[in-house]
Amino acid sequence: MTTRRVLAVLTIGVLAVTVSACSDEQSSAESVLSSTTSSVAATSTTSTVPGSSTTSSTTSTSSTTSTSSTTSTIPAVQGLELSSKGLGDALFGADADSVVDYVSAILGTPTNDSGWADPLTIGAPCPGTQIRFVDWNDLSLFFTDNSPAATGLRHFAAFTYGPAFAANIDPYGLATDLGLSVGDAVSTLIERYPSAIVSSGDEISGPAFYIEDGLVGFLTDADPASGVIISFVGGYGCGE
């Protein structure tokens, strides 16, 4: 996944959670979706990523297939659970280099690393004075020196997983605590997270869903009978 592609997803994410709806029920849902643009409880700036002993225990892969609705014989990657607090044991607010080392120990060398740069050089409203994108194909991590998670140090602020065709997504099988992943149906999302909010969005933002502050995503459409999850966005990235 390229930095430009990830930036677009992070920026569109803000639009997706601020669209208006016609009915009172939809309006209520949209107000909750828009709350994802508010600050989350700051993760301690002393958060650390486990050392090599913990990393080695998370590098093993499961012999079972992903919980995605798309059948595959590829083992799901373990140790990188998608959550509103971070990615596996890598918490939002944790030191940037430590997080890159942690994810690299599981996935290998990044496929792209933008290096640290002034956000103005990419022409988008990213928080902080220095930002960095590090990608492992369809997984991208966003780092900055200022976000709701921490200030004054270069830290992990957000991730994007997808979009990609579920069976071909790389890394494969990253999921939430309840096993929800790219490729799962909207009906599965609602079943596993009954309080989740699904929005049809508009032609700019597109269909989106909200699980909790700091964990949202995008859909092919909002219909439980046909909609499918195409990506997850965790944390707070560009445009917020």
C-alpha cells in the first residue's frame, strides 16, 4: 500500500464519519460516528512495545484459517490484533522505532518507509511537525510527534488495514478481538458488535462503520445482506 493511498484512506475516514442522514435514527448514528474525530483518552507516553522475548512468542502463525468470510488456506497472522488501543501489543503513543521493530519481527522488512517529513510536503492536514508512514503491503502505520495519543515524541498514532480483496490481502487475517476482519459481511459485524453503527455515507465518503472511538472502517455498502468490510482504520490520523 502506498503512502498516498493510505493518506487518502485516513483523510476520507474523517469525511465518512461526519456525513448527514435523513431520518432521526440515521442522524443519531451519524452523531456517534462523528465522535471519532474527537480526542481519545491519551495513551501513556511511556507505553513500550515488548522486547525480543515477547516478540518471538508472537511470530508464530496459526494453523487455522482466518475468520474472514472468504475461505483461504493461508494461515492468519498472529500478534497484530486490530483495536482502538493499537495493533497487537503496539499501543498508540508508543515509541515509533519500537513499534516498527515489533511489527517487523512479525511481518518482516517493511515494503515502504516514507521516513520522517514535514506534513506540509505531502499537502494534507496531518497532525504534528514530523510524520512518517511505514507500510507492509496492505497494512500501513502512521507516526507523528503530536496526536491525541501523545505529544513531544515520535510515536505510533494510527493504522490502516486494507483495502484489498479479502483472499489476497497481505498481511492476511488481521482481526479484532472478536475475529472480525476484512472480507467479513456487514451482518457479521452487527452480530459480533451489536452496538456498532453502520452508515451509508455519501458519494464522497462512502459506506462506513463505527465500532468505538479509534476503530472504524469502510464497506462495499451498508446493506447487511450484501455489504462487506473492505478496510479498518485505527487511531487518529491525517485530517483530524
